[in-house]
Amino acid sequence: MGRVTNQITGTARGKVGNLVYRAKKSGESTVYPLNTERKKPDTPLAISHNNRFKTIVKFAAAVNDSTFLRCIWRPFRNIKGDNAFNKIHSFNYCNSHSDFMDKSATIVPNGINMEILDFVPKEDYFTIKFLPTEELLLHFKHPCVAVVIIYLNSPSSKRKGQKVLDHNSYLTFETEIEDRDFTAGKSAKIKSKQYKGSFKIIDDYRRVRVYLSFVFDSVSGKRMWTQSTSYLYKGAELDLLHDEMIQKRFDERQKKLKEPKGKYSELRLR
């Protein structure tokens, strides 16, 4: 390992020929020889881990893309991470899997509870029905922005060329709420603007979840937001298969723990 200090052209980082530069916060760079023989492990466990990492990164990036949500996550000191993206990542990592985000994933940390009742997509627009609560009406004040994230998972068909569908995709819609007459316990609706053909892609996915959060400054001037359990528009059979697989693994572990064991004996060398 070598060190590079007082660089004329700035802090060096990245690969240059057969050398790899890594930058420190101090501005100093360390240089390593490039290991051309290093290969990525191709074991099932390693592949699953890498896919899980890609899944949670894409979810965190989609949430972090919203300025409103990013500003909510950033100040939380009790969530691991030095920026909003890392906090979203660490908070939701337990809800990520090698090929999808499960029903417990959330786009905001806590908040006023608000239930999503229904989601109806058309080719050019969508509507969401939700249930305001007394707590929401107690603090609610305009202006208010609704953030809707539609999670698309598991393409129903494979396409060729430029129309290949990603396994995990996100549609984000943000709009100012116009309805000022919410009633606690009475359903209300949000309708998106017309976006020609933008929501037709929903039909091409087998699992679709919807996340919703209202972001507003309350009557006391404090920034507040709502939290809703994700609404499963379709894909219940995929969730059921996953739950059955988890239960099967749990039963196998329990069975193994109950198996008779021989006399304990162990050797260690340190």
C-alpha cells in the first residue's frame, strides 16, 4: 500500500491502469495494486446476498428521490446512517429479500396512522381511497403534499430489446392535496393528473404495492406526516408462497433442534 499526498490535480480515487486509488476524508489517497485474479463468489448464498443488496438499494433510492421524504429521514439520530439514503437503507434492510421488498417496508419512519382502503389504476391516471383519522384532523393544515410510491415487482412476461422490465421498479407521484374537508372515519380520495399511458405498466407486473404519506406543517408549525401500511393491489399469491417458505424453514429448524444429540465435545485452536 502506498500514500499520495499534496496532489496537484486534487484527491485521487478510482482505478488507473493497474493501480486502485482510495480517497480519505482528509484528502489523502492510498494506492493499491489491482488484483486481476479476484472473482465474485458464485455460490447460491453469495448470489442471494448480492440480489438482496440490489433490492434494498433500489428501494432506498426510490424513497430518497423524494425531497419531502428525504427531509423526514435525515434528522433521525436513532436510525443508523449518516444521510437520508443510508437511514432508509438500514431501517428497511430487515424487510428486504433477494427478489422483493416485503409488506413491512415503509417509506417514512413512524408518523400519524392512516389506512389505505383502495387503489384503482387506469392507463392514464389512478385513484387512491384512504381513511382520515381524528389525530390527522387534529394536526392537519394546508398546504399538504401527498407522496405516492407504486412498487412494481415480478414482471409477468419477459420482453426483448429496450422494453425489458426491471424486476423491481417504482413510480412516484407527488401532488398538493386540494380537498380541505376531510372527515374522521369517512373515506376520501386522491386522483392523479392525466399522464398518458404512464400507468399501463402496472398490468405487466405480478406484485404491486402502494405506499402513501401526507407531508405537512401542522397547526403548531411542526413538520408532520402520515404513515400507512402498504396496500397490496395484487400479488397475494406471491406473498403467500413466501410465507409458506419461511414457515417451512422455521419448522425444519425446530425439528433439527429437537433431534437427539450426542455427548457434547468440542476442540478449538486460536
